[in-house]
Amino acid sequence: MARNIGIEVTPPKNKCDDEYCPFHGKIPVRGRMFEGVVVRDKMQDTVIVRRDYLWYVRKYHRYERRHSHTPAHKPPCIDVKVGDLVKVMECRRISKTISFIVVEKKEEK
């Protein structure tokens, strides 16, 4: 049984024993939440998520496309691969670079 993490997401069907899983572990999620596409999954329990956004340029009164790459922890109960659309949420710092956790897999490639 997955615990309620406080947001509207579908809990994973698999069960895991990861201490950094928001559904089966003890780490809480809070703060920022965004959707992005997984661009790398070569690290152990970590994925790189690309988020595209528009940035307003005042000089030209137009928007330009930008993107950012964010490393996020991938719990073993959520199976994601490169190209999947995922929902990511902020948590406390897990390592030097990881402050986000994958909480839901939206759609596959």
C-alpha cells in the first residue's frame, strides 16, 4: 500500500524498499513541481529531466525558447526510460546535485 504524498498523482503499482521513495519510504515532497522529458538514465537511481520554457526578452518584446536539465531521483517502483514524460517534485537535498524526485510517469515515448 502506497502512502498519500499530498498531491493528485497515481501511486505506482510496484512496491519498493527505497528509503528515498515518497510512496514507500520516509522522505516528504514539498515545494516546486514540474513536468519534463527524461533525457538520460545512465546513473544509478537518477535521471536527467529536461524542462522547456519560454523566456521573455524585453529588448525585442518577444519570447525565446529555453530549457534546463535537472537531475532527479528515480525510485525503483517507478519504471522510466529515456523519452518518457514525467512529473517531478522537490524534496530535501538527497545528494550534492539531487533535490527532486520523480513522482509520476505521465506517458511513454
